[in-house]
Amino acid sequence: MPLLEIKNLQASVEEREILKGLDLVVNKGEVHAIMGPNGSGKSTLAHVLSGKPDYEVTGGEVLLEGEDILELDPAERAAKGIFLAFQYPMEIPGVATMTFLRTALNSQRKIRGEPELSTPEFMRRVRDAAQKLNIDQDMLKRPVNVGFSGGEKKRNEILQMALLEPKLAVLDETDSGLDIDALKVVADGVNRLRSPERAMIVITHYQRLLNHIVPDVVHVLSKGRIVRTGGKELALELEAKGYADYQEEAA
Amino acid sequence: MATAELAVVRTPAEEAIVERYPAFRARQQHWGGAAVERLREQGFAALKTRGLPNRRVEEWKYTDLKALMPQLAERFDGFSQGLVERAAALRPHLAVGDATRILFVNGCSAATLREQGFVYGSVAHGDDPRPQTAAVISRERDYADNAAVALNSAFMDDWVFLRIPAGTKPDKPLHLEFREIGDKPFATYPRVLIVVEDGASATVIETHDGSDGVAYQTNSLIEFEIGNGARVEHVAMNAAGDKALALSTVAARLGRDARFATLTVTVGAAVSRQQLFLAFQGEGSEAQVRGATMLRDKQHCDSTLVINHAAPHCLSRETFKTVLDDEARGVFQGKIIVAPGAQKTDGKMAAHTLLLSDAAEANAKPELEIFADDVVCGHGATAGALDDNLKFYLMARGIPEKDAEALLIESFVAEGVDSVEDETLREALMDVARGWLKARE
């Protein structure tokens, strides 16, 4: 059984149809890149998978390990193992990063019927994960993402992913706003989380990120549909030729 | 003749003020001397002439005291040793840590203190306030005619004073614990003067707790006289009973290079009116004025500030956070006055309200009255629901909707409370906020 199966997915935002019959199959252990021009529906796909309320699914199915998840709210989907790394992580004044991490982890465990982690065990996990991402303890005491640089925010996203250990991680334009050094730190963090039990969908406009996170499959999304699928060399072709072909084709 | 009669149509509460005052005054004349007598008379005169303010009085626009206080409850008179013991055994809603407790039972000070790095006294009991404090007692007050203050002045039966000697700091925070207990309506009018002399510093915690289900009326006045270079941190907690009408006024006068931080956290009372009259009298002083209010059902809370920059080179920050659920109503009125010549004044005022229900109502009225030309002053007010994008971010991490909302509300309130320097006190205040949120589920 595939980890994720999307069948003929149609979705609208504010009554405007963005996804127009999208099909996608992702197996455990695979990394899929989804590339496409601006406005093709990349971010919409990411938000629909994680259940953002203002995105309305008008048709199709999304199955996670064979189970339809479209009726679940975002928290329930997260507990089932879906993780979205945000393109623009939110700043939450007044909530310490550590409190946020602990609440998230224990909430998921509670929904799954698992016991809460003990404080020392939680601290150990956070420290290990933070160290690998060059996140210092001071940053963990600060309110979530408040005053963080672009790179710090993205590293914080990967830290959350490392702690929450999702089955399916969706990375929405994780490379945006990062310089090359920050990009490497983030990509290394993601690569460490690759595993035969976990799949990833890497959404990006540019090929650059895929030099660091090498995908198994590359899809081209245009006008709300996947119009081409290939290996990692497809990303290089897109880098060389741009998206002009796909924009015209779909138009 | 007919018009004259029309002009003096009084509510039962106003009638009671006029009827009860002469006998009350006669019983109180044995203490306080001319200064107290003058204040009492001034308060009564203001009430007799104007009555209680209704919504057509600008200062009381959103809190129609005439309508909200139709009856004047009788002063509490059932004092006994048992009552004081009962009150002393209770603990306030705010878990105040190690502090010097000054307990007021139904408005009456039950403290028996020896000197503990500060001076405590009761004017009614004949304690000598010494010349400097006596001068503060007898000075003119530009807020004397304010209806709540006038009512307190007319019906006070004691005046407690605390003095922190120059250059000293009490070992522990001073805890003014106001406890109202009873099973039928009653009124209390506690009054406290706190003189923090030059270079002294103090933390003052003020808590208000009372019996639920009793429509008691409490009206407290706490005045701070803050000397040159003195520092005061003041935290007030309103956890009054659920049927209470709670009027409270804080007045502060700051000398030169003084620091005053005040935070009022409100979860209690049916109707609250919380006033601050702050005046900068010397250069180089700073005031941080904050509020965190959480209301539900039909609770009403009015926070009204008058910040008077009478001296140049002073800074004030006013930040109020209000969370309203159900049909609750939150009012913020803030006025910053910059006197002629108060150049380089820096004043910023912000009132933010989180509406958790469509039926909740927020009123904000910020005002600036600026009579100097080289100043930086501003104000902002917002009212809105929880941010859906923030909520989604938390939910996308596995935090269920109700918990996500609670976390966001807590963080909204925390911004008002974060400034409290004492960590134990700050945590205790957040526990109050968390307790409020828990009751929401």
C-alpha cells in the first residue's frame, strides 16, 4: 500500500479553483519534488494536505496508508503523521519555543493514545535535535520564531520535524529566503531525517534545493495538475529551460 | 420651583448618600482633624451637587454608575474577632508568595504590624503620620471630585498609611489584601496612602477577593507618593466576588527620576471600574502601566487612566490587554495630558482586545491632550478575534483546537504580565490566567 495516494484532487480558495484533478502516489522511503511556476498550486497542495480551513476540497480523495484523511482536522492529521514545514513560519509572541515543542509532541502522543514523555526524556530529545541543527538553548527559551532570522525560522521548522518524527513531511518552499550556508544546514537536517519508513514531498520553485536534498522523483505541477513526472534529471532540465513550456502548454 | 424639584430627582442610591452622610460624619469627626474633614466634605459636596454620573458624563460614558449602582449598600458593621479570624484563614485567588500581609476585612485594616523596614499606621487609631506624610494627606487632589474618589472620601472610616523611609527597601513585598466577606450586600471604603521616600523602593501587591453571590460594593483608594529616585512595582489582582460592584482607584505622584510600574489583572466582579490618576511632578521619571483583563458571562470592566505629564523629560507606556468571552464588556479609556512646558515627553498607549464571542463588546477611547510642542506621543487600539493563521500553525503541529486557542489567549495575556520582575509573582499571575482558560472548556 502506498503511504500517500492522492486521486483526482480538486480544491478551491475563495471560490477560485486551484487544484484541478491532481493525482500523486508516494511510497515509504521516497522523496518527491514538486516543481512548478508561481500560481501552479504548489502551496495549495501543501495546505490542503495539512487541512488548512480556508482551502475547500471540492472533489477527489487523499489517502494516508489507505485511510481517507480529508475529514480530519489539522491536529488529527498531524497526529497521523503528516507534517508541514511552513514557507512562512508564524511568530507566536508569548509562547516559549520549548513550551510549544512540548505541547505539540505531547498532544500528538495523547491523540495516538501514547503516554506523555517525561521531562528529562523530552529535554534530551530536544537537546540532541537542536544540537544537530546548530540551534542554541537560548533560542529555545525565546518565544516561537519571534525575532528569529529567516534561517533560524527554517531550522526551527526542521527541529519540529525531527522531534515529531512524521511519516510524511511536506516541505513548502523551505529554501525561500535562505542564503547558501543556511540552506546547507537546513538540507543536512532534512537529509538526516530520510528513512525507509518516512516519505517527503519537497515543494520548490528552484532546482537549487534539490542539489542538497536529492529527490527520487520529480513532478511538474502546472495549472493545478501534475503534467510531467521524471527522475532527478528533470529538475536540471527545468533549471536550464525554465517553466515557459508548461505555462504555454497549460494556457 | 417646579424646575428646582426636577433638578434634584435622585436615585435611591443618591438619596441614601444624602441621608446617611450627616450621621456618618458626626460619628467620624473624632479622627483625622481638619484635613480629613475637608476631604470628606469635599467628597460629599461633589456627590450631593452632581449625583452619581450617568453615561452622559464623558468620563463615565461606558460605565453608567447611576444605572449600575441603583442602591447604596449599607456600610458593613458586623465586625467580630471571629470574622477577622475567618478572613485571615482564607487565601487570595492570586498565590502571593512570601510577603508582609496587611489584611483589610470588609474595608477595615486588621493589621497588627511592628516596624518591618517600613512604618505602618492608621490615622483613625491616632497613629502619628509625621509631618511629611501629614502634608501628603492634606494636599489638594485634582481627582477629588471624581465620583468614586468622592464616595470613598465621604464614607471612609480610616486612612491607613505606609511609609518606606528614604533609601531603604522592605525585605519582602507589601501585600495589601482586601477581603470582603458576608452573606448580604454591604459596602466598604478602604483608603491607603503609601509614601515611598527619596531613593526608597518597594513592591506592593494589592489583592481583592470576596464572597460570590453577594452584591457587595467595594470602593478602594490607594495613593502612592513616590519620591525622587524612588522605585515602586505595584501589582493589583481583582478577583472580587461574582456579584460585586468593585470600584478601585490608584493615584500616583512621581518626583524626579522615579520609576513606577503598575499592573492590574482582572478576572473578578460583576462590574469593575479601575481608575489610575498618575502625575509626573519631576523630570526624568518613567511609568509602565499595564492591564490584563479576562471576562466572561456578563462581566463589565472599565479601565480608565489619566496620565498627567506635568514635568518635562518623562516617559510613560500604557499597555492594556483584554480578553472577552460570552457577553462580557471591556472598556478602556486612556488620557495622556502633556502640560505646557513638559517638553521631551514620551508617551505611548495601546489597548488590545481579543473577542472570543460575537456578543462580547469592547470600547476604547484613547485621548491625547498636548500643550507642549516637542513631544513624542501616540496611541493605538485594536479589537479582533483569534488569528486563524496562528491557530492553524499550532494545530498543524498536533495541538487540538481548544488547546491551540488556550495557548494563544495565554500568550496574548502574557504580554501584559511579562513585565513583572518577580518570577514567582509572574508565574502566579499566569496561573490565574490559566485557571480562567481552564474554566472556559
